[in-house]
Amino acid sequence: MAACRLAEKAGTLHLTIEQGATFNPVMTWKDQAGNPIDLTGYTARMQIRATVDDSTVIHELSTTNGELVLGGVAGTITFGIPATTTASFTFQEAVYDLELTALDGTVTRLLKGSVYLSPEVTR
């Protein structure tokens, strides 16, 4: 997954999840000069919903549930949805955003976009 540079508003990145496969891309959050941003002490969460206004969360990844892992000084964000979980997904297209929270409580909406599900044939 590409690097994400520090910006004033969330970047747009569309994701494709392969149904029945582990979803585990890694991205790096970088500043304007291309240096990794130190994520030590940050927490993160990401929600997938059918639409922005939908009250039902299809799936949540977070540093609390272990499906988002932050790489400290390396600035990496590792996603980790198990294959057993992606196998149960039935949506065709959904939306998400990814927020990071610093130790001082500052929340940064880092990414947003669509999530596409590529249906599994072998099951």
C-alpha cells in the first residue's frame, strides 16, 4: 500500500478486500518532507459501513481489537482482517474512514474512501 502524506484533510484511498483471504496491507504515514510520522502512543480505528449515514457498522478495525497495528517511529499502519472474517462479508461496495488519536486527544481523519469486495470463488 502507498505512503500517506500529512495533509489538512483526509486522503482518499479506495480499498479492495478479497473475500475469504486475509486483508493485511501496510501503509506509512509521512510528513510533507517524506519522513515517517512517529505513531508512538497513538491509537487508531476504522469502520466500514454500507453508507456514510448507515448506523450499522459492517466491521471495525482498531488498535484495541488488534486489527490495526501502529509501527511507532516507522510510521506504519498494518491492517489485519482474518480470512475467516472476510469470508463472511457480503457487501459489494461500502465506505470507510481511518482515524488516528494522539496522546493529547487530537483526532486525525487520515483516510476515507470506498471498500470493494472481490467475491471468493474457491470456498
